[in-house]
Amino acid sequence: MAGCMLAIYSEEALAKLVSTSSAVLVLYGGEGCGVCQAVKPQLEKLGRDEFPELVMLYVDCQASAPLCAARGIFSLPVIHLWFEGQRFGEFARVFSIGEVRAALERPYRLAIQQGAAGQ
């Protein structure tokens, strides 16, 4: 299952995973968004290859409009990065996979090291 995005449909499920996971990437997209559908497999590969402990979530804003509105998502695609329950970064509309990778590297290593030290 590593490297696959888990579909999320409720605020409760999203809040729980963000608060209980060390490192989370949330992609807000839509079935009709060509860029969203193109970037999703690239992000899954990035997680699988470089960030195996990263929890990756996908919110379809066409299927879950109230969730997206509550989170302030009004254009697609949007990526939120969360570490230890705190939002660390956001990418909206125009971004590269390299920018996402660069934003993940240091906080991911720290979060995973802290998680391992706490075990």
C-alpha cells in the first residue's frame, strides 16, 4: 500500500489522520482536473521511492465539496504538507514535483527520526 493515496471523504477522517501521523501529504483534486490526475501518480511515486513513511491522502473536491470548502480549497490542485499535526506547507495550482520534494526533505527526516526515537 506504500505509495498509494488513500481517498478521504470526511473532515473527521482527514483530521484524525493528520493528527495521528508524523508526516502527511494531502492532495486536493478533482476527477475533471487534468493537472490533478497527472500529478497524482507522480506524487505516489515520490512517496513510494523517497518518503516511504509519508501518509498520502487524496480529497476529490467534486465528490467532497463541503470538506474542500471548509479547508479553504477553491482552486485545484492544492497540496498541504503536515508534520506532527501542524501544517507546514502549501502548494497551489502551479508547482513542480521538485518543489514538493524539496519542501518535504528536511521536515520529513526530522519527523521520522523523532517518531523512531519515541518508540
